[in-house]
Amino acid sequence: MSEAEHRIDTSVPHSARIWNYWLGGKDNYPVDEAAGDAYTAVFPGIVTIARSSRAFLGRTIRHLAGEAGIRQFLDVGTGLPTVDNTHEVAQSVAPDARIVYVDHDPLVLTHARALLTSTPEGATDYVDADLYDTERILGAAAKTLDLTRPTALILSGILGHVADYDRARGIVRDLLAGLPPGSYLSLNEGSRGTDPDYEQAQDAYNETGAVPYFLRPVEQIEAYFEGLELVEPGVVSVPLWRPEASASGVAAPAIGQHGGVGRKR
Ligand SMILES: C[S@@+](CC[C@H](N)C(=O)[O-])C[C@H]1O[C@@H](n2cnc3c(N)ncnc32)[C@H](O)[C@@H]1O
């Protein structure tokens, strides 16, 4: 057994594994399934939120690799490999895209190394680092990415793990400071104010011993983009960000997950 596997604690539910459970994945333990089910008993909408957040991520990456012409991606808080991982979406548009994934969870590390493999033309790398250590993240990313060239920073469902909002904003600022003008931020986070059941389920989850995740008012999610030029339609509930035509032609309803894409001037 590797050192990383030794560090996997299967007695406490874990964010990445519960998220994987809601996304329909198999990389989770009974403790995660129990925590996931306790959550959906109070707020079943979390499954739609998890899946809509991944769909938003996919649409933003397609936009960045396509229209915006970005070839480098720094995805911090990668999660367990699932469908439409960042490098798969980016490299399906631009096979030469280079992606650095960052996470601090040993299970994520083990799976990512095995599964996140690149096209021959591009590159993927995996960095075991903490979100708080922005200097280390940028230093390690620079081994695979040319950080003098525009790069997309991906923060998807990770900043809610930072209890102190000002600290979370500082992390976004510090990471963007290491990227040149013309770089982008794709960000989406759980939001308060849409459904009291969501807030109740999240509060209960935060008592389980798992690393807590804090839902934030939409204005706070918008403020992560301060100083950036927002790509249309701005910061919105994720299903409303450049939705693809649905089979029924009916627009998906707004949910408690907000996000957007911004460009560094
Ligand atoms: C809810 S998952 C989101 C996964 C993926 N980005 C997505 O949108 O589907 C949050 C991820 O952030 C990682 N994470 C949480 N706190 C972190 C920290 N302080 N440093 C690095 N990664 C962290 C977790 O391990 C997990 O993989």
C-alpha cells in the first residue's frame, strides 16, 4: 500500500468522495454514502446541484479552449476523476492543451495519477498541494505550464471549504496575481438564499466531521471576480450560464450554485 493510501481515512465522510457519490461515481466508502443519503433526505436537490456544477464546468472549459483560445488550465480542487474531467473537455477542443490538477486529498491523488492521462500532443500533471499554499501551487504549476502565457484558473466547488471569506478572496487574488493579463477565472460555488432546505442540509453536513463547506451569498461569489472583465452572462445560477438547448426547449430553473467566467485585464 502506498503512503497516500495509508493516509485515506474511511471512518469520516469526505467532500470529494460524497461529491463523487452524488455524481453517480463508485469512488466512495459506506461512510460517504451514509452522509450523502442523510443530506439528500433533507435536500434532494443537491444531486442536481452537483451535476449542474460539473456541466457548467464543462461548458466554461469548452468556451475557454474554443472561443477564448486558452491552452493552459490550472484546476485547483480537482475532485475524484469523473466524466468530462477538465483535461478531457479541453483536449477534445484543443488536443495540445496542458492541464495541471491540484488537490490535497490522498484518494484523489491516487486516482488522478492513474486516470488523468493526457493526449500525446498535450500534457497533464497532478500536484499534491493545499489551496492555502498559493506560492507552492504556482511554483509547481510552472513546471508544466508557461505562466507567462494566458492560463485559465479553475476553482469549482472548493472556496466554500475556506471558512474565512476574506481569506478565500485573498487566495483567488494571489493565484490570479501569478497569471498574466488575458488569463481567465472559471469559478462556481454553492450559494445561500435559494432554498432553506439546502442551508439546513449543509449545516447538518458541516457537523458530521467532514471538512465543512460554507454556502455564500451570491454577492460574495460575484466579488471573487472583482477586477476581472466578466464574460457574458456574468455571475448567474450555473444552469443559466450559456445553456445548451435542452430537448424539451424548457430552460433549467435557477439553483443554489452560482458561477461565472472572468478575464484578467
Ligand atoms: C466538492 S469537491 C469539487 C470537485 C470538482 N472541482 C468539481 O467541481 O466537481 C472539492 C474538492 O476540493 C478539494 N479540497 C478541499 N479543500 C482543499 C484544500 N485546502 N486544498 C486542496 N484541495 C482541497 C477536495 O479534496 C475536493 O477534491
